[in-house]
Amino acid sequence: MSYKRWNVEKAIVLALRELGGTASRKIIRQTIAANEYANLRYEDVYDTKVSARTGRAYNPFLYDFNFGLKNLHTVGYISSMEWGKEISLTSIGRTVSLSHYPTSEQTQLVTNYWNQKTRERVHRRLTAMQESDDKLADRDENLVVIDDPESQQDADESQWKSDLIECLKKFNPGKFENFSRALISKMGVTIDKNRGVVRSADHGIDGFGYFKSDEFRTSRVAIQCKRYTEDQVSEPEIDKVKAMQGNNTVTLIDGQDLADLVEKYELQITPIKTYTLNAYYYEQD
């Protein structure tokens, strides 16, 4: 099934307003998915596709998301696009009615912006061709990355998580059990020595553990890890966990949340620090 392209500017503004006007890119996407702003479902925001060229999974929504941020910055609805910093609404972005967005004037501003970006990219490509004709195709690809470093960095951040989720789907039951045990332990849960954690018949693990929130408070938790590759967790499965624990508090962790936890606790991943040149180096005086 082909990916449907989305105009996400309204969804971004609505999410930021819900979050008080300032938030990270990750939290904005999570809020859009949770509230289904602009009819965007969770699957639309986080589903992955496999590149026919590279064979790797990627998140196509990120491209629409980053284009949307650029467009909102161009029309003055958000104040900053600096990588690593939170996105903030301007006073206009916080209060303006979205019923007529984009106006003809805003559409022209956005068109002018992207036309200028195209001219700059063509200029850099021609300059590069004059300097060297070595591996022109690879050079063109690199130029596209330089043209929009924020979008590329956002895509890079998401790429490894997409790869992670695809790998988890392919784990055999034993490896998925070991992964689940390791992550649960990293999260600070001590497995119950008597009741423990055992592999279930449906490629998951069930069991009990204890989480110490501070020196005086310890909570008992029921654990049920299932590898759902397509469908969502069913109500009977949720009710089963409630019965195991004896209360109505259930926390669901989906694939995206799982990837975030792997990042937080750095479970079998290696952080890499790199740098990207800012637009300053490519601006024409």
C-alpha cells in the first residue's frame, strides 16, 4: 500500500497548543498521534515502509513533518528550527485561527521559500560538478542531506528505531524473551524470585516483579510481554493483566515506546556523536 502524503501544519500547531506552546519534535509527533489531529492516526505517524533502493525500513511521515515545520517557520507560526532545541509557537501561532490556513499570501511565501532552496541546491550541485566529476550520483545524494540538515538529523534519529522495531519482529521466541528480561531489568524492576518470569505459549513472557520508587516505597508489578507485529493488544489480554495484578492500572508499551526505552536505557545500542554544517557555510554573501 502506497503512503499517503499529509499536510501536517495544522496538526503541528494544534499539538503545540495542547502542549503549552513549546515541545520537542518527538513529543509533538506523539501528541499528534495520540489526539489524531487533522485525521492523522497513530499508524499514519509511525508506520514504516521498506525502501526499494536500500532495503531498509524508514518512517515516511517524518518527511511531511519536517516540511510542515519549515512551512510554519516560513509563515511565522513557529519561532525556531534550531536542531536539538524545542519547537516554539510565536504569538501569532498561539492565537491565529487555522480555519483559513494557508492563505494565498502564505502559500506564496512557502512557494518562494522552496523555490529558493531549489536554486541553492542546483547551484551547489553545479559547483560540485565543476570541481570534480567523481561519483556524481553519491555527491548529489550528499548535497540533498546538506540542503536540509534538520530533516536529515530527524530522519537519522528515527532510522535506527525503525531498524530496531523490524529486528524485534524477527526475533525468535527465546531471543525476544532475553531482550524483554534485559529491558525490564534496565528499567529497575527486580524479578520475583518465587514467581519469576516464564515464557508463555504465544512468544511472550508473563510474570511478576518489584519496582522500588525510593527507599521506602516498593510496588509489585505484573509483566506481560507479547510480540504483536500487526494487530493491537486486545481487550481480553488487557483484562488478563488486570486480573494478574488485582487492580485496574495497566500501562501499554507499543513498538515506538519500546524503541524510546531502548534509547533511554541504552540497551545494546551505541551512541554516536556527529556534526552537520549549518546553512551559514552555504549562504551566498
